[in-house]
Amino acid sequence: MTADLMVDASTYVVAEVLCDQHPRTLTSTGYALTSPVYVEVDGRRVARREDVVWCLEWLDLLEELVRQHGRLAGAYQSGDHVSLLEQARAVYRSRLS
């Protein structure tokens, strides 16, 4: 797949995929998302404060979702998820400064 994208401000681009239900999905649709590709225009940073705050809020919601509905193989997996979410929070918090 290819795509052309015209931008006039710094941004990021991600690819997302939806698929049929799998035993490990929480809903009737599976979902995958790539890491972002950052596109800087005129040397302006991609990270905007409001975007970083939004990401931090969604990490909190994701943690709650995993805690309530996660289909995990064992208690250790819960700790792994929480640890990974904390690492992500640290990255986003560093972008607020």
C-alpha cells in the first residue's frame, strides 16, 4: 500500500488495521496500530502539549480497561502491562517539559 500526504504543519502518521474477531480480542474486531512516523515541517516539533495530555489520558483509560476486562494468562501479565504503560507515561511526561 502506498499513499501521498501533503502537510503544512508538523504532524505524525500511523497505519491502522482492523481484522476479524480473535479469542484474545475484547470486542468483535481486532485492531493493530503502527508506531508513529514523525513529519517535521520547518523544524517545528511534532509533539503538541494537548496531544501529549490526550495520550496520557488514554493510557489511564487503557490501564483501566486491561484491569477490568483483560484476558491474561496469569497475574504476571497484568504486571507486565502496567509496567509497559508506566514506561509509556514516562515518555509522554518527558515531552511536557
